[in-house]
Amino acid sequence: MQEEKELFFVGVKNPIELRRTMLESSKEIIEDLQKYERLKTLRAEKAKQIEALRTIIKEINRLVAKLKAELPTTSLRIEEIKTPQKLKNPKKDIKEKKEIKAEPKKELTELEKLESELDAIEQKLSGIK
């Protein structure tokens, strides 16, 4: 026994609490690994579904091209369906509304025109005083 092995012991305070925290940490690590495995399977399933969708789209495009080739050619065209103008250009609608409001003013009689001019002059005079 020329070489004697020295043994060191370290005192652990609250060994039960230390064991509990280590087991809880191990449990959390295992749960995280399980979540990661589920994520991997979901990604693989997603990639599989995307590939299936691509195959279906290619098949649809091939069938559409085949259908177009089989249909007779004609010079007839379908008229475009007009959507309500509110959906097309809202700025244009605002301009049209202003034009609609402006049109009744153009149809004023001479008497109404004179009255409106008189009101405008009276307003200016009241602002001067």
C-alpha cells in the first residue's frame, strides 16, 4: 500500500432538497426534449403536406393546360364583370360625390344666385365692422 488513496467527503446541506431540485431539473429537460421531438414530427409532417400540395398543383396545372388545348379557339370574349366603384377606387367615389353636390348648385335660378351673392356680401360686411 505504497499509494494510499485519499478519500474526500463533502458535506451537503439539505441533501433531500438537492435531490428534489436535480430531479425537477431532469424532469424539465425530459419535457423539453419531448416537446422538441413533437416539433420535429410536426415539421416533417408539414414538409410532407407541402410536397403533396405541390404535386396536386402541378397536376391541376397540367390538366388545365390539357383542357385549354382541347377547347376550341374562338374570337368571342366574355365581358368583364364590373364591380361596384366603391371597391375599385375610393378616391374616385369622393370626387364623384363632390361633383354630385356641385351639380345642384349649377341649376340654381337667377333669384337664388342673387340671394347667395347677397348673403356672401353681408357676411363680408359683418366681418369688416
